[in-house]
Amino acid sequence: MRRLLLLLTFFLYGAISFAHADSHHEERHGPDDSYGVSVVFDANGKPVGPLVSYGRNDGVFLTVNGAIVFVPITLVNVNFNPSQSAQFQWLTVDPIGNCGGVPAITRDSGPRPSVATRTATEVTLSIAADTNSTPCPAPPGQTSSSMTFPVESTYALLAHYPEPLTLRIVDNGARHQAGDHDRPPMVYDAQGKPVGALRSYMGQNGVFLRIDGSPVFVQVGHKRVLATTYSASQFEWTGYVDVPYSSADCSAGVLVVDTGSPTPAIAVRDGVDVTLYIAGNAPSMEVTVDSFRLTDLAGATLCESLSVPSTGIWTPRRSYSLTQHYPEPLRVGY
């Protein structure tokens, strides 16, 4: 089913559009309008929005009170078994949850974090306030390791888009049926310059850039404010947490590993600077890695010196300053 939805998503926006970026010029191409669009419709035949992927889920983007949220869908559940009727429903979590008796709103749930819960008569989407995440309530004397966001508003999904949901391929002559937004949200930098369309690739969220003619996927995520505290609306470039080096002290010689990009590349964060190291066209090879720079969940880094033969390694052909071309914080919008 996941593969089917991903294939449908490919037809959703047509050919993947890249942000063309190099040191001399930038050029952006919109989606190829020669393809149809896979659209989610509610039980009344009203369009909800184009089918998209965010992280490892498929669903739709909605704009609620000015906030862009992602709401996942799944096959209709009949007696706890997925039906084969090609009908869908809103994907929900246990309303009891794991955060002081309610479900946690996680930062990776959408551009504006949210969570959906189901009762006998309604599916309610709880939308995070435009603030920072906080720890879940914990019993006296204990500290919770789970984080959540305070709820700013709720949205009755069934009242607006009743189930069952269905999918249809809509041709471009009826593009208006795709809903309020028939294009994915865009990622913008701190100066308001568009970076590229928000995409999901290999289960991660980010943007495609074309650098020196090569397509590179760069991950973005909610901005870390302090340790494990994140912003609900601001984004940043996601640095790799286990960076290999050819030097023994992590001071030089960044090596490229497969981090999930058509052209292998690795993003390395050093304070407020994020640099992308891009592999050449040569095949990967086995090299000796002499150190790793490790980043923990709180953002702290340390260098671990060791000599390890490793396969699937590329040497970078060039570096590209992400924060110089597209300064943080990033934001997602239309």
C-alpha cells in the first residue's frame, strides 16, 4: 500500500521540481503540468487536498487558522483489519496517550505539529500553539523524556471532511478540484527567499536542490531552541549526527556517506553554520575512517578517535554553505 501511495504521489505533482542553486545563478522549475493529480475526496465528494507524503506517512496538508498541518490517512479499518475497498480514513492515535493522559504532539508530525484522536462521533485534530515544545507531565520526583506542544486550537475533521475518504486522479483541466492548495508548501529562508518545495524522500522531510547540475536532497526539521526543546513553526537545516573524518581529531577530511539523497551528500552543522559536502561521480569505496563527530539528542557534540575500515564512502568533490545561501531560521508556507 505504501508503494502504491508513493507512486500516486509521483503523479500528484508531476515531475519532481528542484531548486536550482549554485554560486552563479538559481533557477526553479514548477511541477510538470502534463500529469494528473491524485486528490483525496471526502464522503460527500468534496476535495480535501492532493495526496502527499510527510515523513513515513501519506495524507494531506490543510491550512487551519493560518497554520499548515499534515493529517495522515490510512485504509478504512474493519474489525481491526484493513479493508481492501480502496476507502480511507483519518489516521488517529490513542486518545489516552502517553503525555499526562493525553497524546503527545510530536515535532515531526507536520509543518505545524498536530495530532488526531477519534471518538465514536468525531475525529479531532489538536494543533500546537506557535511556541516551543515542553516536557510531558511526569509523576512527582520524576522527569519526563517525552516532549509535546501546548494546544492552540482544535479542528473537527469529520465535520469538515466526513469519512470514508477516497482517492481520484484529477486531470489538469480540473485542477481546481485539488482543494485550496494544489501545490506543496514551500520552504523559505530567513530573508523570505524560496528554497524549494517541501518534499518527503526516503522517509525524511526536506528540499531538493540542484547544485552543479546534480540533484541533492537536504533534510530540514523543526528548529532546536535549547537541548531537546524545539520551535513549532521555525525550521533549520538538519545536520548529520555521525560524521566520519579522515583525520584523527575531526578537524579535517569530512567523508560522505549515504544519508538519503539522489547524489550522496552530508550536511555538517558547526554552531550556526551548516555546510553540505557533496560526493563526486565516482563509485563509493572502502576507506579508513579515523574519527567520528557524534551529536547527541541534546545537540552536544564530541569527537571519537578510532581507525575503522568502512565501505560505502565517497570523498567530497565540493562543499556548499547552506546557511550562507539560505540563512536560518527557515519557515514553511505557501
